Amino acid sequence: MKLILFPIFGSMMSHPISSIPFFTAVAFERAGYYGLRAIFVLFLVNSSIGLTNMEAIQFYAWGTGLVALSSVFGGLLGLIGQPKLLSIIGIGLQVLSSFLIGMSQTKELAFTGFALLALGAGIARSNIMPFLGQLYQRSRLLDSGMMINYMMVNIGAFAGIALISSVAIKQGYKMAFIYCGFAYLLSFIALFFTNETKNDPVHKPEKPNNLFPIILVVALIGSAFYWLSFERVIVHLTMATHNLDTGVLSELIKSGGSNLNLIVIVATTLVLALYYSYSKISTALQLGIGFLCALIAYLFLLPIDFYQPESAPLVNLLLGFYILQSIAEVFIGPPISSYVVRKLDVKYSPIVLGGIYLLIALILKAGANNDYGYVGRSLNIALVIMILFSAAFFVLFYINKKSDPIDFEEDDFGADDF
């Protein structure tokens, strides 16, 4: 047993000590961000600002769209090669925005605060992953670090929504925004004291090869359609709740399986972070597995009659769908960020990440405006998309392995990455 556990925990100890305050900062930043977003529309409607529901929702949509645009701006700023500084500035702007919104008595001040929040979130979003890459010196261990980061993102978001919403109900919106501000402030402090290690990397940083733009474009388009397909199917699931005869099923659908999603993501990221600490699989293979899991998840929904659902089998089918979707999310999200950060210099990865965020947002926006009609059509489209992209990534993995078999055999980490 000791012979098995020693290399595992020895590899986990190889993570930089500076990653601890970094992941703490990420959790608090996401708690503040998602906590504030969870109550902002209600604040605009129910406070002295008094907007209508439609006005509040329209402004909220405008603000979240600004996050995507400011991500590109943050990426351009990233050309100075100071991701830590820019991440701190971005979080600092969010600290100010939280307190500014909390003090708002007019819609103009609230709008200014939310715009400041979007600007800060975009700047931090494009630069914080490259800073994590610096902490890991862009080595292959970064895949493990990205999994831990994704776990902390989800834990922070879940805790922030729950806590801030509870504070808003019990103590009012002003106090809730103050809590958001303090969450951001704790993130600011933790990141400020996060310093890049000076040790030599165990493995030299990777460089992009001829397949880099191909895998990047396919991953970009694939991830956008993955989220678009998921959102469209969730809409149909939500609309089907009025046909359900049990409150448990309705609650499972309305909550989007959020509790289950968090549990599965935490469990999956922990397992993969441990595995990637001492071994490695290619990015293309990770993405192929992710889309394959999503494909199987949608197959769980095929037997469901969304207009006359039967309660008994529906529970197991929905549980299977949410579990596999959560696993797919883990195999699709973090590997893309890790791939970009590992392959590109710290000056250029922020602008690439910012462009990815913007393009995905545009694809999601365009797709959301289309009416796919009944649920069967949305589900069929989702199945076709998952088949195409899972096949594409498995083929790319095979081509890379076939073209460079020596690397695959001699690489300490196993399969060579693109």
C-alpha cells in the first residue's frame, strides 16, 4: 500500500505552494461574482431603483455581454506580460463595484457599478489563467492545477449564490452587496500574496506546433455548441415541469441538478487532479472523452416523453443525464484553458483566451435566438453535434499519435499532447 500511495502523494506535493493562495483567491472571487449576479436583477426591481422586470433583465443581459467584450480588452492589456498585476486590478475593480452598487439609490449609479463589475471581471478572467500558468511554469502539471482551479470555481460559485442570496433575504440587499465586496477583498488579498515560484520546472514549457490552430479552433467551436446544446435541452426540460406529477422531479429539473452537479464536479476534478499529477493524457483525448460523455448523457433523455413523462423511470434517466453532463463539462472546460496557457507565452495567452470567451458568447447568443421547435429536434441536434466533435477529437488524437510514435513511447507522462 505504501508503494502505491507514495508516488501519488509525492506527485501531489510537487504542486507549487503558491497555488494554495491562488486557488483561495479564485474561490472568493467567484463567490462574489456569482453571488452578486444572483441578486442583481431582484435588487433593480425591488429596491428604490424600481425597474420593471423586463428593464432589469435587459440591463443584466447587457452587463453580462460587457464581460465578454472586456475579456478581449483584458487580453489586449495582457500583452504587457503582467497577468498577476492585471488580475489584481480586475478584482480590485470588482471590489469597488460591489460597494458602489450597494450604495446605489438611482439606476444610473447601479448601472455604473455593474459596468465596473463587468470591466473588472473581464480583465481578471483573461489574465488569471495565464498567471496560474506562471505558477506552474507552463509544465504538464498544469493540467492537474486546472482541475483544482475548476473545482474551486464551482465551490466558490455555489457557496456565493447560497450565502449572498440568504443574506439578501434576511438582511437586505445593501448588506448582501457588502458581503460580495468583502469576498472580492479577500480574493484581492490572497492573490496579492501569491508569488511565482523561482524553481526550475520539472518539464520544459511546451510550444505550439502545426496542429495547434486546428485543435484550438475545433475546441472553440465544439465547446460553444456543447453549451448551446445543453442550454436548449435544459429549456425544454424546464418547460416540461408542468407535466410532472411529483415535486421531487420538478425541483430536480428547475434547479438544473445544481447540487448534484457540484458533487460530481468536485469528485471528478479531484480524481483527475490526482491522476494528472503523475501522468498525462493528450488534450485531444480529454476533449474526445468529454464529448463522448455528453453524447451518452443525451442518450439518457431519448426514452423520455417530455409531454407525458412517467415519474418512475424519469428519476434515473435525469440523474444519469446530469451526472454525465457534469463529467463532460470537466473534460471539456479546463483542458482548453490549460492547452492555451501551456502552449503560448504569457504575453499572448490572455488575448487568445479573451477571444475565445467573446466568440463563445457570440455563438451562444446567436444560437439562443433560434427556435429549434419541439424538444426532439433540439435533442437530435445535440446528439449529432456530440457525435461529430467526439469523433473529430479522437481522430486528431490518433493522427498525432501516429505521426510521432517515439514521443508517445518515451514521454514520462504517457501520451504526447498537441
